[in-house]
Amino acid sequence: MAPPPPASMPLGQRLMTLAQTLQFGWFVGHLTLLFCSLRYSLSYITFNSYSRWARFSYRTAFAAAAATYGIVVYKALRARSRAGNRQQPGALSMLTDENVQYLLMALVWLFGRQIPLALLPFTVYSVFHVATYTRANLIPTIQPAQQAPAGGASPGGRSATKPNALADTIGRFVKEYYDASMTLVASLEIFLWFRVAFSAIIFTKGSWILLAIYSVFVRARYSQSTFVQAAVGHGVRRVDALVANQNVPPAARQVWETMKGYGRKFTDSTDLNRYVGAQRPAAKKAQ
């Protein structure tokens, strides 16, 4: 993330400089997503989720999501090109990038039928992206760090600056709730798979295609996210405990073990890293 403009510039010029960056467009996209999600939520809880404003808010939220992840993907490709690597990654290699995955899913939700639950993971991500950008860029641009009073030099000999109370509060919020929120996102994405699967079972129009696409997405998330792996593992252990009950018929336990066996085979056979020859990437948050 680029640093804020120099404090020596006038406020208006600092804001103009900040607004001319792609990162600011990324921030505006996430902020738009938050506002539209809130507007859609109000329509949903008042049973007006298919009103004109609700549909507009839903579509705009995913358009903003697609724009933000598109910016991240574009910046990554541009940085790769500027670094002198003219050979761009192949299609399979790009699909292992979680920002590309979220970009594609945002487009799927944008043009597909409304599923309110699909908004929630994007919304949680946007909360933290907006908070991080506000702390690192917006606050320092509007209120640059001030020098601490005389005698407040740091142990390294550098002059200390006064901490910004709002920036510190945002920093503590992000640090305290990040892991819990990513666990929530993982659980929401898994629950959403069951929501889509239920639509396929009752033969909702286009649901089988959506289930196939979203299954590929969840499989990729499982490969890359320790939070998704933990959520799946927690769910499997809970079902194991349920079927271990003596009151559960042996046939039910056998069905569950068979399902787990097929699940392991599916996981092994759909590991993209086997086909692109790449190592499993370290877990990182989508941007």
C-alpha cells in the first residue's frame, strides 16, 4: 500500500494526490460495497429484498466488489511487468490467485440471481480493508503525524511523533477481530455452498451450473486458506461425534464414512497445484 502524500503539501493538494491513485479507487469500491450491503440489508429485513432499490443495491455491491478485486489483479500484473518479467502467468496459474478467484465470483454473483448470503463474506472483507486504508492513508493525509514535545525522542535517536487516537483504535480493532472475522468468512462461504446445493436439489433454474462454479471456488479456498481448512475440520469433527453415538444406525455411519472417502479423493484430484507445478501458497487475505 502506497504511503500517504507528504505532510508539507496543503490539505487540498494532499487529498487530490490521494484521490488520483488506484488504491483510492480500491478504497472507494470497498466503501461503496459497505454502503450498498447496508442498504440491501435494510430491504431484506423489511421483506423488500426484490424492490427496485434493493436490486440496485445488490448489483452495485457486487459491481464494486468486482472493481476492487479487478484493481488488485491489474496492479499485480502491472508490477510483474515493470519488474521485467514479460512472461505473464498462464490461466491455471492465475486461477490460483485468490484475488482472481474473488473477482470471478463477484462477477458470477453480479449477473446471477440474488442470494443475500453471498454478500456477507465480501462485506466482512470490506470492513477490514476500509479500516486499514483509513488508518494507513486517509487519517495521515487529513491529519499528518505531529512531532512529539521536546524530550520525546525515540530510543533509536529519531524524533517521536504523537500517536493518533483514532488510528490507534482502528489498529487495535483490526488486530483483535481479524482472526475471528476470517473464521466467520470461512464459515459463511461453507454455509453458502450448502445454500447453493439446496437450490440445486430442488432444481432451481441455473443452480447446477452455479453449484459447479461455486464448488470449484470453495475447493480453491480450502487449498489456500487455513481458516477454511479449520472450519471444514471443525464441521467434520462435529459430524463424527454425532454419528459415533450408539443410537445412530450403522448404515448412517457407513454413509458418512463413504462421503468422507469421496471427499478426500475429490480434494486430492482437484488440487490445482498439481497441474501448475506450483507450491501451495501461504495463507493471505484477499484484497
